[in-house]
Amino acid sequence: DTAVSQTPKYLVTQMGNDKSIKCEQNLGHDTMYWYKQDSKKFLKIMFSYNNKELIINETVPNRFSPKSPDKAHLNLHINSLELGDSAVYFCASSQARGGRNTEAFFGQGTRLTVV
Amino acid sequence: DQQVKQNSPSLSVQEGRISILNCDYTNSMFDYFLWYKKYPAEGPTFLISISSIKDKNEDGRFTVFLNKSAKHLSLHIVPSQPGDSAVYFCAALGGGADGLTFGKGTHLIIQP
């Protein structure tokens, strides 16, 4: 009965490959996110998505694209992987209250290693 | 340009004593603040939050204080327990960003 689950937990792949990370939430939340934790341990938002709009952090390369087949899923696709993409990626979700998003619930993270 | 700063990378506290974790922010448009706890190889877990219209919020052993004029918040844990050993992230909502803006985290170590 995991609230936010993402797969795989670990992903090792070669430079230039295309990969996907899946995320599902069973909380009924209407907003989902992808965050990246880099080697310096900074947690930074990459995308925010609800069924109305996608908001992209301007620093995210366009090789990264979120895909949402339905409200409970937000998958992360990465094309032409680079060494610098190695990081831990966290999916999260939150429910809007009073017209704004509140606390987010996180998945366990996917450690991506590009070799 | 870190908008949320946690200047102590680590903090060591004896079991049973009070742990105080600090956080400073620069964006005056932030209007909601949160603390998350993170164990290794797990995602951050929401701990406690505070709206900018309040100066204190308490939940069991955890209390968050907000000083808006100083743009400073702190998390107090009392009494500290071994299971509290984790990395604690301060985060903020608002300020023009759609998601959470995180600090770099403070690694809290509770010593027996």
C-alpha cells in the first residue's frame, strides 16, 4: 500500500541510451512532480504536473520529458543520457488545498548511474 | 543563489537532549515552510510544516518556529531519540516556484 512508488530503484546504463523511470501514486493527489538530487545532495524540482498543465524548471534539458498516461502516473523519460545525469531522481505528489499545493509525498528514489 | 539555506551540514546531539535544526531563507514570497526527514536510500518523509501567518507549530516531540522578520525557521526535537538520526531538509513553498525549494540538509546524529 505504498503511497508513491517508483521503479526501478537502481538503474545503470551507458551514455547515449534512452531510459524511463516510472512513478505511480495511490493518494488521489492531483499534482505530481519529479525532483533531482545531485552529487552535492541538492534536491531540486524538475517538473510539476497536474491534469491541466506542465511546469518545467527552465534548467532542465529538453532530453528530459515527463509523460502522464493518467492522473496517478507520471513517468520520466530521458533521451541520450549523459554522465552528468547521474543522480537520484525522486517522484512526488501533493494535493492542492485552497488553490495551492501543500506538502508533497515522495517516492523512495531511483539512483541513476550513467557509465 | 540558494534561497533556502541550512548552514550546518551535520549536528550531533545526545539522546534525550534537545535537537535544534536551523534554516534561513532569502525569498520573502515564501509563505509555507516544511521539514522533511530522510533516511539513506529512502525518499524524504514529511515531518511538520508551518504557514507564514504563524510563528509556531507543534506536533508531539517536534516544534517548528518561524521568525519572519529574520527569515529564519528552526525545528526543535525534544527529547531526541536514536531513531531521529537522519538528514533533515528544510523546504519552502511559494516564491514563484511551483514545487518545493529545498535546503541542502542537515545530518542529525543522535548519540546514545
